[in-house]
Amino acid sequence: MGKKRWNIRAIFQYELDSSYRFPTIAVLVSVFLIVGAFSALTHLVWDTEIYSGTDDISGRVNYITDVVLNMGLSVLITSISNCVLLFIVLIPLLIAFNFAQGYNSGLIRTLLTYPIERKNIILMKAGTVVFLVASAASIGSIASVLLFVPAGTQLESMVLVLSSIWVLALLMVSVSVLVAVISKSPLVTSFGSMATWFLAFIAVTHPDTPQMLKTTLFPPFAVAEYTGIGPLWVITIFGAEITYADTLVGMGMACLLAIILLGMSYIIFKRTGV
Amino acid sequence: MNAGISKSSILIGVILLLISFAPGHITSLDVDSEDALYTGLLVMTNGDILVEAIALTNNSFSLYLLDFDSCLRLVDEESLTNVTPILAIEDVDRYVGIIDLPTDDAYFLVVTNSSTIPSVMRVQVTIWRATPHPRVFALGSILIAIGVIFGRKQILDILNQIQRKRNGD
């Protein structure tokens, strides 16, 4: 068990050293910090104008209290929603240049000469991208709240929002890995995956798309809809009300789909020559 | 410390310093009222704010900055009588300046008509975050300092290389 764990850590370290040399990770974190800052500085979810002369004074007091209590969460959701758009471009490129490119450069063949199972190669490549991209998005989004918004936020909702971006990263990476092992081409992987997610995004914005598909394909949008304080372009995606259970089921389905896609990638990777 | 981490720390620090100077437009308000006692904006930001308020009619106006509790009291009582503003700028037709917010909290910037006689008043208020954003600037500076301190060996190596090249070695 100890040897196996050391092995995985060593493989992960090898992947970081070989594929993500300076300044790749620093640039990745910087990009998401910029997205987070942009989201916080242009954040206009709430109507903050307040006038005198209303009959519903208690309603107005409740509204002001809601705005103050939820501002942090609202900025976090806006930042995460913007990160989703960046994921559509970034994840296919990372998989294309760190995995699909390996077929042409001979890196995959070199890796197979080491005592590393094919399963571990897939997990190493996919896991590193998921970890780097999702943690960079989480750092950028949390920084946007901590650095620009004074009030705190509810921990439970924050965990839900951040979990949704990790699940989406896992799903997007699994799709890109599948395209990579099928095509063995960086160009097809990058453009094929981008096109797939772009079409998925268009499908999600269509009113007739089943709600289950929407919550599965884009869990962060489902969470934004559930909390009701996301940016307007996200809130309008879902026609009906989303419950807490819907968001959890959506994330569960997305995880399941990602595992199935990674399993398929492993089978194809095992049966095809390099 | 690993040279890569040291360089990454400097790079992220520089990016944060650049972000700290990014302009942040918070909100704008067009006060256009005759009977309203007050019109205000809820402001939530870290650091100071830059406020520009210009009267578009001949009336003068007053600006008050209230903390969150005073804001709720104002909304509840619909009166400025029992409210203690943090800042009061009264009877002006133009105000441009940086307002120091005492702590990181929610504030309410209120605009009222200075005249006791009801009259049409139009005031345009725009609020920006004052730059540099203090927390971003501080974090960026700390990261650069950490990167420089832990990467000083690499920096000294680079300086030595430059020195050697100058000396023609």
C-alpha cells in the first residue's frame, strides 16, 4: 500500500516536473486571479439604489440585509461562472498539449517504457489537469471574495459552489481525454473538445433542453440558479426552479459520466497502439 | 525553496500589483426627485471610495455616509434625525473626493436636497474604488518579497553571471 501510494505521488511529481515547468502553473493561477478580480470589479448583480417613500419598510430592510449577507457569495458565483467559460477553452488546450501531443513527440511511448500502468498514465494526465485548473479557479474565485468584498459568506453554499467547479473540471477533462485517445492528435483534441463544450453550452441555454441534462453538464450554473444570486446570464439559463437535491444529483451524474468516460478512455488506450 | 516556486511567487505578486491598480466602477446614481427624502446607494468594498457628485440643476445637495446600522435606522424611520453620519458634506453643488471608509463593511451613501422647500433636484453620483486596492496591493507586495527573499541565491547567481560577462571572463 505504501509503495503504491509513493508510486502515485512520484508519478504526479514527474508529471508536474515534465509537463508543467515554470511559468505554466504561475500563469494559470494568474489568469484565474485576473478573472476573479474582473468578476469582483464589474460585479453588478444587486440593485443597490434605495429610495425613501415606500410602504413596505420591513421588505426593504430585509432586502438590504440580504444584499449585505450574500454579496460575498454572489461575487464567488459570478467568478466561478466566468471561470466556466474559460474552462471551455483552457482544458482542451491543456489536454491537447500535455497528452495528445505526447503521441507525436514520443512522450507516451517513453512513459510506457517505465514501470507505469496505462491506467496510471491516464489518471496522471487527467488528474493533474483537474487538480491544477480547478484549484487555480478556486484560488482565483476565493481571492476575488477575500480581496474585494468586506462581508463574509455562508460556508455551506461556498463549499457547494466550489465543489461544482471541481466536478465540471473533472467532466471536461474526461471528455478531452477521450477525444485525445481516439484522435491521437492535439489539433483534433483541442478543437474537438472546444466544439463539444461550445455545443453543450448552446444546448444548455436552449429552453427545451431537459433540466437534468443542464444540471449534469454545467453543475456551477445549477448552483447559481439554486442560490438565485448568480449573474443574470446564468440565472436565465434554467426555466424552472432548481432545488438543493437537483444540484447534488447533477453533480453526482456529472461525476458518474466522467468516470464512465475515463473508463472508456482507458479501454481504448489499452487496446490501441502508441 | 525551489527556484520555480520563488519565481512563481514573484510573477503572481507582480500580477496582483497590476490588478491592485485596476479601476473598479462600483455604481452610478441619477437622483431625480422632488418629494423623496433621500436617495442612496449601498456601497460594499474594501478600502476607500472615490465619489463624484454633480448637481445637474441649480439646487444644492447634501451627501451623508452612513454605516450599516444607521442605514437600517434611516430606512426604518424614514428620517435622518436619529442617524449619526460618519461623514457629512452639506449644501454643495459639486463634490469630488476620496472618502476614507473606517473599516471593511457595508456603507450607505445618501443624497438629500439641501433646500427645505420641495423642488426638483437632479444629481449624478458616480462611485469608484480608490486604487490601489489595499488588500490586493499588500498581498502582491508580500508575495514579491517572499519570492525575492527565497530566490536571492538565484538572483545573486544571475548578478554574478552578469558581473563575469562584464569582466570578460
